[in-house]
Amino acid sequence: MGLFKSLADSADLVSGMADRTGTDLSAGILANPESGARAFAAMVYRCAGCTDQDGCRHLQAENDHLDQPPSYCRNSAALGF
């Protein structure tokens, strides 16, 4: 998989996990675009380094809502958990 495809997939997973846990990522980006964009990019990079993206993809496909991210999620703290 190419770098840009990997990062795009990771961005989708981050956005999906935020949606499912009720975390509004856009508020931070809109409040301060420069630091908000850096924070989102950091989340995408952490996600790209995850060894269980397939599990996350499956979890998100099966659930419209999650009370919290899975224990292996590298972005739990950034999502507020």
C-alpha cells in the first residue's frame, strides 16, 4: 500500500472512531486551524502506526456507536478517553 493511501485510510479510521465515540474533531480544527490541523495529523500518524487497523475497520463496520475506543487505540487520549 502506498504512503498516501495508507494515510487516507488512517484519516478515515480516525474520523470514523471520532464519530462513533461522539468526539467532535472539527470543533478543534475550526477554533484554531493551524494547531487543530497539526493535532489531526498527529492522530492520523498514530493510527497509521497501529498494528490492528483491520480490527478497527471491522469494529467500525459493525458499530454505529461506541462508548469508548478499543483498548489498542493509539488515539484514546486525543479522543478524550
